[in-house]
Amino acid sequence: MELPNIFRGNYKLLAIPPLLLILISIYFIPQIEMGVDFRGGTLISLTLDEPVDADALEVQLASEGLNAEVRVFDTAVGYKAEIEFPQSDNLVRAEELKDEFEELLPYATNLEIMAEMNESHRAEYEEKRKEINEVADEMFVLAGANTEARLIDSVNELEKVFSDSYKKVYSDYQESVTEPIDRYVDYKSISVQTVSPMLSAHFIDTAINVAILAAILSAVFVFLFFRVVVPSIAVIVGATCDIIIALGAMGFFGIPLTLPSFAALLMLVGYSLDTDILLTIRMLKRRGDPREKAHGAMKTGLTMSLTGMIAFTTLFILALLTHIPTYFEISAVALSGLVGDMFATWGINAVMLLWYVEKKGEY
């Protein structure tokens, strides 16, 4: 069946649906939930022998002093459960102490060496050693270690004991959440993912830097390739609209922002640039009726998008059957973005290029 040429007539009206979709998406973007990767906390995944009552398990864990969110799923490969715990105060404090200790460590180490060589540095070393001892002692209390920093002779030995105590804080916390689960749930397998406050902050910083770098490199590449301002802006606008629509879908459907979903967002930039550049090349490099060129590019672009949608729909169905979060997050975000790409590319990018080419009059 021949696809009708939607660019005949007043093609500028084609921009209305994607602009409305973008406005709706902007409304839902603030409702995106941060996943464990970016928020920090502990996520325990269980493969169950038999189903459990999620509400009852939450109550049982609360009786153990644990604030947990429990989700149970019936999948094609059996019952699964996810138990999510918020960030532990002890882990947060342990991360802060670790930062303080690592900041003081080089100074204390150098002063210790200098004090061994020259007694004139002894007072300065003891003052710095007192500071680092206070930090270490607080970590020892968190870890339940029966020792004091002043009893440890060298800074090098203190560093080893401090590191062991830091690891023990984490292992103790994991035991505190897995032991109650062992008492109340029969399961076949268990996996524990704990993301520290420091690591979640690192993930956020890295994600922002990657997004900014991708945007800058994309803009530079497009401008260098076409050497024309308006078409280059149109390509970047199209890619930006794709991401906005995908983010809006995440907020609307409750898809959390995690490392997999963030990777899917970056992948959408590539998909968007692919269709936008295809359209731009057809419009600028080929001769003929601009509306026919846009129509021909749309037929090719929609074929590319539909191929991607079929692949990600298959992955989405697999995710629903197996309830593998990574599959679900990648496929759901990709599908949302590909739908958004069809609206943005042929409703915004194509309209901008048609207006530019017809105004220029060289075709």
C-alpha cells in the first residue's frame, strides 16, 4: 500500500501533534523515579519456590526494623520477587568517613615519614594523627570493631584496619537485610545489589557529563557535515525532542531512571540522528520537488523505525515474560523514543527543512 504524502497542503500543521506530545512529556518528566543506580540503596532479587504475599512480607520485615518495598511477579520462568531498601544511615556515614579519611591520609603519611627523619615535625604529625584517629575511631564504632586508632602504631597499618572496618559495615548491613529474608521467604536464588551514596552520586555526575558531551559532539558533527545553520539546528532539535518524549514516557509509565534506561536514552540519540540526517541529506543534496523528497525520505525512515520497533517489541515481550528489569527498561524506553522519533522527525524536523528549502527556492 502506497503511503500518502502528508506534506501536501499546509504541512506546517504537522508540527501540532509533536508539539502537544512534547508539552505533555515535559509535564510528566518531573515524575520520573530514580532507580537504585542513581538513588542509592539495596535491591534484592529472589527466585521463589512459591508465591509470597508482598504486603505480608513488608509487615514482617518492618517488625525486624526494616523499611522495605516488596514486589512479587509471576513470570514465564517462575515467581520472582524484588525487595528494595532505602539508603542505610550507617552506609551514608561510612562513605562520609571514608572520604574524610582519604583526604587526611596523604598528609598523615608524609608527616609520619618526616617525623621519623626529623623530630621537629613530630608535633605536626601528632596533630594530624589525632585528626585521622578520630575519623578512624568513628568507623570502628560503626563496624563494631573492638579497637582504637591510638593503639595502632603506623598510619599504613591504620589504613588497613580502616579499610577492613569499612568493608565490614557493608557486609554487616547486607547480613541485616538478608537474614530476615531467609527467615520469612523460601527462595531458589538470591542476588544483592547495593549502591553506595558515593557511587550513586558518581553515576549521576557521569550520566550528566556523558549527555552533555553527546549533545556537543552531535551538534559539532552535524554542523561540520552540512555547513548550514538551519538544517543543523533542525537535526539537533529533532534529537532533543526524541529524548524529551522518551523521558515523558518514563514519567508516565513509571519507568525508573537506571543505568540501562539511561543507556537506552543515549541509544535513541543515535537513532534520531540517523533518521534526521537521512532526511536532511535527501532535502539538501538531491534535486526535485521538496515535498516529494520529504515523502521519499519518510518512507525510508519509517521502514528503519519500524524495524527497530519490531526488535524492541520482541525484547519487551521477553521482559514481560521473564521480568528481567534490564530488558524491560531498555525496551520500554527505546519503544517510547522510537514512537517519539516518528512524530519529531516528520512533524518538526521535516517541517523546518521544508520551510527552509522552499524559502531558499533552490530545488
